[in-house]
Amino acid sequence: SDNVGVTSVDFLFDGAKFCTQTTKFSSDYTCYLLLPAGTHTFSSKAFDAAGNVGTSTVFTTTVL
């Protein structure tokens, strides 16, 4: 947390970046991905203009 705003967010699927969002829609950053069946992990990294990086918690989901 600091006084410099977020400039972009990378979204990661199974550890690989699948989307970089630089435009904030409403109060959320959004990317879309069609998911194959199976168990997958998701996380994100936020970058600000000062060069700071924040990493989210990794979460797991299962697609049937």
C-alpha cells in the first residue's frame, strides 16, 4: 500500500501470464479466459508507476 496508483495488472493462469490489463473498468480489472476442464491456479501481479509490484494470493479452482 502506498500513494502511487496502479498502472497495470498481470493475470496468471497456471503460473503463466495470460492477460495484462491497463484499463480499469468500474472498480475492477477484468480479463476473460475460456478454461479447460481440470484443476487450475490463478493469481495476479499489480504494478504502479513507482516500480512497486504487489502479488496476490494464489487460488485454485476445478473446472468440470
